[in-house]
Amino acid sequence: MQKGLLAVLFLWTISAAAQVKISGKVVDNKGKALAGISITLKNTYDGATADSAGNYSFNTTEKGAFTLEATGTGFKPFAQPITIATTDIDLNISLKEQVTDLKAVIISAGSFEASDKKRGAVLTDIDVVTTPSANGDVTEAFKSLPGAQQVGESEGLFVRGGTASESKVFIDGTQVNNFFYSSTPGIAQRGRFNPFLFKGTVFSTGGYSALYGQALSSALVLESKDLPEKSEADFGVSVVGVGGGMQHLAKDKKSSWGFSANYTHLALAFAVSKQRQDYFKVPIVFDGDVNFRFKTKGGGMVKMYSYFSKTNVGYRTNDIDSIGMKNAFSLQNINQYHNLSWKQPLKNRWKISAGISFSTNKDDIENELQDGNNNKQIITTPSFYAFKNFSLAANGTFLQNRIMLEKKLGGLSAIRFGTELSNSNEKSAYALYDGTKFSESIKETMAAGFAESDIYITNNLAAKLGMRTEHSALLNKWNIAPRASLAYQLGKKSSAGFAYGIFYQNPERRYLPSSTLLNFAKATHYILQYQMLSGVQTFRTEIFYKKYDDLFKTGFNNFGREVVASNNGSGYAKGFEFFWRDKKSIKGVDYWISYSFLDTKRDFLNFPSAIQPSFAAKHTAAFVFKKFILPWKTQFNLSYNFATGRPYYRIAYDGTQNKNVFTDRGETINYNSCSFSVNYLPTIGKKDTKNFAVWVLGINNVFGQTQVYTYNYSTDGTRKVPVGPTSRRFAFIGCFLSFGTDRTQDAINNNL
């Protein structure tokens, strides 16, 4: 018995003597102790777990070459080769944070994102159609966000002191050349495209990505939807017209096709809301689209979208230069847009994205000077009366090709680079009162290359660095535009960001051709941002500064037409903004508040000096309130938009001083508008049906508040007339039916 005990003790002593102790401490890259980290010898059962102070230790009888591994949630795996002999091993371990979608900071300085993939979502397609002041228009909805101006006399996004032409719209990576319906004097036109077409939206109010160009101020980047969840159809009838469409999903859920068609006739709407204009051709619009989408092998997606529209409108307004005379304006427009895009994952974490878009736009415009009986008048003394009789036929085509490669690196880091080539050809044919005709053509080829990297150092720190270069055949010039953004996570839900970028743009088409050698206009952006994001609350504030160089100054050619004369213009825009959205504090209520302060001056076009442009207000604000009552399946929506008065000027050439001077200037009244809508969403048929209806009642400018956007001046400057909305109020009522998909839950979830 004693011999057996001695043998056991002997063997235990030998075993203990053969063991090697492996110990150390586990910390993160900032030196902070990490608890709960698992440490093991690869391909053995030996290991330990770090304690609350990050310390670990274990014994092993293994000998030779091994790998010590450490793993923990939220950190990159650690592996260290070691050699186990007879002495203890002391090894401290430093783990690097694993960058993940759920924890990583979002790079968003200068941009609002709305996407089912982004935690920073601000406005969705449901938001667009339930914001009363938006009237179902994507760009109008973004006017309730900070940065955008309340300009009502002209279409487009006027962002942070920039003109509408300085904001560009992109669909699936390629630029849309005629996103809005064709311009009519003094009346802002809406966007052509249905908000439910898009699954993702990035509204960049500055500092946007190097992937896009030719916009001094802003980029609105829209991404179309992929395959629908199921087959569905819809039909709608309203005070403005009728429309419907369908989407068919294949049985294997790998492809779909769809179409929609809409007929708009505003006679009934204008009977309800009396218009200031005298319409002899009530606006009529027919538009339709088709789409086809399919998944490729390997998880890729091909999307084809084609759109067509035809517009006819004509109206009379009082002639500003005379008493009893009228100007009769008419427009016929035909527009088509086609987009084909392809995204495909490749080997080794590469991905390719390619797209091509093609569009044509044809405007036939006529203007007549008419007497009180609506008869055409040609008056040659003074001569400017005669030039109020003219016709213009404008035809434009735009083609853009684009290809981009992307490589995913470790974590969320990535690099992407690509090229694009665009061609435009715009022709104009003018006919004057006396039969004189002349025409002109502007052709442009733009080539661009771009590169960009997302660098995630940790979950808390990320950078986006990019470079873009462009060549304009029209200007025969190159530009190089660096872009950079930085984001740092301050807390679990808050972050700070910085964005910088240089942006270039060609002169507007209406100021071409020019006999002067021109360069690109240039803007440099600086943006500081703080934001707090949670699932139910959003707060963000930004301070920005924008410097303009080489802006276009104008003069007159031999036909008396304003053309670009030089790049001697300059300017600046600076200010701060904040946005607060809350779905938590008041049960069943979703509301947001936005505010912008803008200090901007420009010396461009025919300005005598650097002044605040007439499209910019110092203070703008919006309040949007939504209440969904679930038992009633009814949503009540209210929006209030405010802006301080905008400056207006009359600028004329003074022959004695040989320069342009101000002959009148002032400021409009403050802009106020309250809009209201009610949406009722009952199901159709049986209780568990997927068919539903949406009844909509909306009233814009409920209180009939007076609104003045700017003033128009007579030719001699002795008379000025305010420019305002086409009607004091606008009422809308409609019913929209959907078969196959119940969108009630979308509306409910959007307000939780």
C-alpha cells in the first residue's frame, strides 16, 4: 500500500515538474483590460478565460511549437506562435476591435440617408407621401430638412446658398438630366419619378462622395428597388387624374417585371382651387414606365427601367409692361429616360457595378403678346413688345456610361474606383416675331475617373478618402477634386464628423454658347457635424462653410441674349443647422423639427457686387407632425414651413457709369405655410386579405397665408409685380387601391 502511494506521488511530481504555466493579461488597443476573452492552445484542450482584470493563466504538459489563440465578441481573432519547452511563458495579448455593421460609426457629415440598410435613415418613401407639404414629391419632402430653401417659383433643390442647377440627381449611379418636368414661367415643377420606386436615398447637402460630380452644392442619390416581395397591383383615382400599375414576381423569386401608367388632367383640381393664371390649355400629362429585374448567378442583380411622359399646357398672364395686354405661354414636352444597371459580386471580395442611362427631352414653346380679346398683337414701338412673340424648339439628348470596381478589405473597410463617360447634345431653334430664325447646338463630352476608400480603423473611428478628376471637351479643361470625410463615435449612439471637398461644374446651358474661354466654377466645402441616432430619436447639427471661386459672370451677345462672359465671380455661404426627430416622447406620435441659418453672398451673373442672392433666406424652419391611430387605421399629418423674407433686386446697365447698378432692391415678406392631410387605410374584402385602400385628403396652405417669392419688374423698371403661388390653397382628395400587398404595417412601423 505504501509502495503504491509512493509510486503515485512520484508520478505526480514528475508530471507537475513537466507542466509549463502560460499566463498574461488581455487588453484592447487602448490598453484597457478585457474580461471574458477565451485563450486556448490551438488543437488542444488547454486554455483559460480572462478574469475581470483581464488576467489569464493555465498549465499545459504539451511540448514543442504551438499557436496561442484568443477570441472574444467584438474583437479580431488573435494568434501567436509559441514554443513550449520547460520554462513558464508570460505573454500579454492586445486585441484589435472587430469593425461590424452593428457597432461601426456611420460616415454621414453633410448627408441625410434613408435606407433599410442604414441606421441613419431619416426620410423613407412613406415619409414622402405622408408629409403634407411634399405632395408626394421626393424633392419637396427634402425641403422639410435643413439646408434646402423654400423656393416656390422655380423647380429644383436650392441648397446652402446654391442655385437649383448646382444640385444634381442620380438614379442607380447615373445622372438624370431632366429629373423635373419642364419649366414654366413663375411655376415650380415637380419631380417626374414615383417615390415608391426607390429603396434608398442619400440627400447630400454638401461634401458628397467622389463617386459623383458636376454639382457645386448638392447631390441627391437615389437607388431603385430590387425584386418586390410578392406580386402586386395598384390603382388610384384622385382630383388630379387616374393611374395604376403592377409588379409580377416570378415563382422562383429570381426575376420580376412591372409597369405603371398615369393620366393627369388638372381641370377638376383647378375648379376646386382657383388659379391665378388663365389656362387656355389645362395641364395634361401622360406618363408611364416599365421595369425588369433579375438575379444573376452568384448573387448579382440586373435592373432595367424605362420612363416616358408627354405634357401639354398653356396659360395667360397679365403683361407687366402694359395695361390690358396679356402674355400667352404654351409648352409641349416629350421626355423619355432609360436606365440599365448591373451589380455583381466577384471572387476575393471584389464587386463590379456598371450602368448606362439615356434620355431625351423635347420642348416646343410658344409665347404671344395678346390683347384683351386674346388676339395676337405685334407692336414694334417700343421694339421690346415685338420680341414677346417668339417660338422655341429645344431638343436634348444625354447618355452616360459608368463602371466601378469595389474591393472589401478587412471588416467594413473598402476601396472602390471607376470611370464614367457622358455625352450631351442640345439643339435650340428660335423663331422671332418677324420670321427671323436662328439655331444653335451645344455638344459636350465629359470623361471622369474616381477613386474612394472607406477606412475603418476601429468601430469608433472611420474615414472616407476620395479623389475625382474630370475632363470637359466643351471647356477643354481638366479638374482634380479631392474629397475627405471623417467620423468618430463619441458614445453608443452619438458621433462627430468632418467633411471636406472640392467640387466643379460647367456653366448652365442657358448661358451658352460663349465666345469667351471659360473654366469650371469651383466650390470648396467644410462641414462639422454632431449627431445622435437611436431607433426612435434622431438629433443632428452641422456647421458649414462653402467658398465659391470662378463663378460665371454674364454679358450680352449680338442678339441681346445673356451669355457667360467670364469666370470672375466669387462668393461664400456659411451657417449652421439642426434636425430633431422623435418617435418616442409622445405615444403614437412622430414629429420632426428642422432649422437652418444661412449667411451667403455672391458676385456672379449680372450682379454689380457681392450680395445675398434672391433665392436665399437667412432663416428657414419646418415642423412636421404625424399621429397614427391604430384602431381607426387613420393617420393625421401636419406640416408647417417658415422662411424669413428673401431679397429682391432690379439690376440694369448704366451707360454713363459703364456698369450694372441697382435701380431697386428690397425684401419679401416672411414665408409661412401650414399644410394638413388625413390618410385612412382600410383593408378590402376579408379580414386577413392583402388588399387595402388609402383614402387621402390634403390641403396645402390651410390658412391661406399670403406668400411672395420674389418680384418681377417691367422693362423700364417703373412697375413691379409680386410672384407667388398659383393659388391661395390647393386641395387634394384621392383613393388608391393596392392588391397583393398590405402597406398598412409600413405606415404603422414608420410611426413607432
